Amino acid sequence: MPSGMEHDITAMERAFQLAKSGTYTSIPAIKEQLKGEGFSVTQITGKTLTKQLNMLIAAAHELGAQILN
């Protein structure tokens, strides 16, 4: 997948994409991927954002588990 920087999206938008992908199991893993794609992770903080990302991560993994069963 091309880096998010090629699509003129923000780090926050990319974080949501990654959380929904089902590939990442934690916010630190998402932050590492963002850094690897050239994004700054300084704004990927706060209770509300953390809660939203964790919910998306859990939902993506639940969906993946349902598909496998």
C-alpha cells in the first residue's frame, strides 16, 4: 500500500485507516507505522482519540475472527 503521505491525508486520518485495517493490535503499533510512513505522531494523543482507535482496532479484529469462523 502506498504511504498515506501520497494521498494528502493527515496523520489522524491515516491512524483511523490503520486502526480499521485489522492489521494492528495497538496504538503504539499504529504510531510506529505512521512514523515509518513519514507522519508526525504528535497529535495522536488524548483519551477520546485513544478510545476511538481502540474501539476500531477491537471491531476490526472481531470482524476478522468472525470471517475466519
